[in-house]
Amino acid sequence: MTTPVTTLDTRFSDPNATATDWDATRRELESAELFWITTVRADGRPHVTPLVAVWLDDAIHFCSGETEQKSMNLRDNPHVTLMTGCNRWDGGLDVVVEGDAIRVTDEATLRRLAEAWATKWDGQWRFEPQDGGFGNDMGDVVPLFAVRPAQVLAFAKGTFGQTKHRF
């Protein structure tokens, strides 16, 4: 991944705010335990749901069953927004990632992702790469997706600052 162009949007930032650097933003993406994903239904309405994800190889990765609404939405429209952060007003960092969700089927990448999930959650999330996805306990193969950011917004709170990272 190339280093993004990082700018502070002074329209939405305190006078003494500084841009959140990419390393701090990336650390938030790496450590987040929960993301909210927004996909677009066939009729144009948004669909929002929480999910677990991992940051690996400069992309956010998530899985979704074939019959889940987000998977059905992604068949027609790959544009997604993923968000993470905290529910505090006076501190913390919220991060919004915009990009396209692309299906991951490469066996080596799937193995690395399965390992990343198991490591991040101390073995609570265990997946087995199988037939271009993750096999589950019910015998299904769950598709995996990668989102390489087109743009990432970081919202610092307390001293409010809105940072844009463009790739």
C-alpha cells in the first residue's frame, strides 16, 4: 500500500487540532474488535450490521454467509463503508473506511486470515480454509472479502479533528 495523503479538514476541526497520522489510524483498524459495515440493497436502501474483521495486507477482511443480507447486497454493489471506534463524545478515535469489497479465494491468503482471526481473538474465532472460503460447523463455506481503502476518515474526539487519508 502506498502511504496515503493525509489532510486535516479544518471546517470540522477545533482550531488547535492536528491531523491524526496514518500509523495511529492503522493501529485503530488493527486493534478494533468490532466494525459496523454498510452495504447497499438492490433498491438503494442502506443495510448496516456489526461484524468482526481483521486488518491484514493493508485491507480489512470480513466474512459473511452466502444468504446474509450483506453478501446478497455485495453481489450487485461492492461499495462498502466500515466503521469502528468508541461511543464516547469527549475522547477516542472513530475511523471510517470507504472502498470496494472483493472476494478472497486464494488458499495461502485464506490460511493467513484464519491464523489472524485465531490470534486476534485468542482462539475464540477459528476458521478452516475450504473451497475458496472458510468452512463452518454446519458444513457451509463462508465467503471472505477484502476492502482496500480508497479513503479513510479519522475523527478525533476531545480535541475534535477530522482527518482524511486518501489512497
